[in-house]
Amino acid sequence: MARRWGAIAAGTACALLLFIIFVVIFTPSGVMRGVVERALDNAGYSFRATGFGKALPLGINARNVEIGDYRGVLFRADYAEVRVRLLLLLAGKASLSYSADLGGGRVAGTFSSGKKGEFTFALSRVRLEDIPFFATATGAHVKGDLGAEGSFTVSGSNLAGKGRLEIKGLELSGVKISGMQLPDAAYDNVRGALQVTGGKAVLESATLQGEGIYARISGDFPVMTPLGASPLNLTLEILPKPGFLEKQKLVFLLLARYLVSPGNYRIPIQGTLARPAIQ
């Protein structure tokens, strides 16, 4: 009897899977694209792609993808793909894998829904100059090789997990936050770690080590929906050496009100994740 019920359950799962596959196959790509566009539009973002199609047996893909808002393009990918994870679907769990090619780099991860949802991401060899967010949101020129990874769980409204990043050869110029100019600098290595518990993200360590300058970012922000609306409570600490300070004397003169001790500037960053501001 147990074998019989097991066979029935397995047959039902296979039939359901085949039904979903056929639905995807026979649903026009234009309809699927409309679903994606409406979902992003509801979140305040626009979507453009020169190619949009199906990734069989169960998925969608697009080429030359651009996602933006009223300011312009924030994300651009040569190719992006989302697939249903079939083995987990057979086990009764809705789960997706996603990937995107950005120049010579790659973003990939998974997303699972349910009582305890899960979200993972990994970035490898991503050039910051291939991410238009920085120029669009801050007007800055940014270069460097980014690597990052993270794993998070969602239970109700509670988000928890950890993430880390590393940037090699970071170059920053023309960075302005709410009109305030920050120093142009080159950093050999940048490391950061983020811990999320109880719906709050805490920046545990973010250090920027460069020639003639050292900087740290610390603080926290509540994780809200949409994420860009999360209010920031961060502090940027800049410690320039005398020679570096002399080269950018005008910039540091404008930052003089944030000087807490000789050679130590502490700048509060507030606003929101999408629109940071210096008070």
C-alpha cells in the first residue's frame, strides 16, 4: 500500500511538472515579458531588452537587459536568465536560479519561496565600470574588480543572513553625495561584511586601504520594501595622510566641519539606500 501511494504521489508530481512545462512552452514570450515589465514597474523600475525568450525546459532569458528608474539606467547585462530548479519543484518547493553576464563578469544565485525563503548571490570578476548605478546615482567615475557573495533567509517579515565583498584596484573620482564632494582616491583593496538580523542590516566592517588615505564605513539600516527606501544610518571615516590632504586641499576644506581630530574626518551618511545624503 505504501508503495502504491508513493507511486501515485510521484506520478502526480511528474504530471504537475509536465503541465507547468507545457504552460511555459505555449505561453507567448510577449506575455511573459509583460509580466516582468509590470512587476518591475510596480516596484518603480523600468525594463528594456532587445531579446526576450524562453530557456527550456522551464525558464526565461533576455539579452541586452537594462533596468532603471527616473534617473536613468541602474543595471545592465549582456545576457540574463532565470530558471525553475526542477528537482526542488518535484520535492514541492518553489525555487529559482538566476544568472547574468556583465561584460567579463558574472552574477549568479538562487531564490526559494515558502515558509522560510532563501536568497543567495555570488559575483565574480565584475568590473565596477560595467555597473551603471554608480554614474547614474552619484555621477561618479568608478573602476575596480568586484567579488561578492551572500546567503539570506526570509521568514515572514524577518530577514537574516550574511554577505561580504572585496574590490581590488578601486578607483573613485567625482563622487558626490547630496552635492558634497568626496576625495578622489585609488584603493588597493576594499573589504566589507554585512550582517542582517531582525530586519536590520549592520555593516560590520568596510575598510578602504589606499596610498596616502585610509577610510572606514560603519553603521546600519533597516531592510525595507522596496530596498531602495531603507533609511541609512552610516558613518564614513576618512583618515588622509598630510601629503594626500595637501593635494586635495579644497575638498578637505569643504569637509572641515566633519573634522573631529587632526587628520580624522567623520561624515554622517543618511537619506536612503537609493538616495544617500550627507547632513
